[in-house]
Amino acid sequence: MDDRILDPDGASRRLAAWKGRIGKLAAATQAMSDQLSQARVTATDPAGLARVTVDSTGALVGLQLTDRIRGAAPAAVAQAVMTTLAAARRQMADRSRELITGTLGDGSPTGQAIAEAVGRQLRSTPVPAPETPPAEPKSERRRPKLPVPDDDDDGYDLRSYLRRD
């Protein structure tokens, strides 16, 4: 039988050491969470049409369109925004890894697991393709007018029996 199990003083020391490690991990995790909640990344598209800012979840928190959009087709502007949003999310994945390993340490299994999960989430967030511009409206179709019934209605009255005339 293991004498360490029967040693109450040794068990108390091991429990105190374990509690200390858990306390340090909790404090580091809280610091990491605080840093991530404040993290922002801004990216600009190569053509200079748009700048997007994302938070640590990859959510769009800022969008600036430059004067260069005036000569651009709407579909090109939409594509620039969506492509830049994807780039900003990839940059945020890298920044998140830096923050996580900086607070929890490179060798921390917890930090590695969190960094992988955050990176996977940010890199796999689908960026919807811009919608194709609507086609030119077709000439409006009009329903053909129904012929006005003549007085030969075989005794049917088209007026509602629920109304009083």
C-alpha cells in the first residue's frame, strides 16, 4: 500500500499544492479572457476600398468604406468587404493564439486546447459570398382581367350574404 495515502500531512500538502496550481490557472484564464474580450483586429483590402474590424469572436465591429468605392461596382465593394472580413478573422485567430499562450504559457495543455478551438472557430467561420446583383426587372406581368359576368348568373348573387346593402 502507498504510504503517501496514509500520510495526512503529505496529503494536505499535495492538496494545498494542487489548490495553488488551480488558483494560478484560474487567474491566468481570467487574465486571458479579459485580454481576449478587448482584442480587436483591423484589416484593409488591397484595393483600399474597405477597412474592417473584428473582435475576438470574429464578429464585425467596424466597417469603413473609402472614397475609392465611388468608381467601383457594388459587387466589387461587397467582395472586398467579405474578403477583408475573412482576412481579419484569420489575423484574429493568430492574435488570439498569441494572447492565450502569453497568459497560459506555450506548454499549457489547457492553453493549447483553447487556442486550437478559438483558431478553428475563427478560421472556419463562413464568410457568405456576396449576393449577385439583381437582374434588371422584367416588364411587370399583369394578370388578365376576368370578364365581367353578365346578368345570366343562374341565380347566383355575387354579393356577400353577410353584408347588408
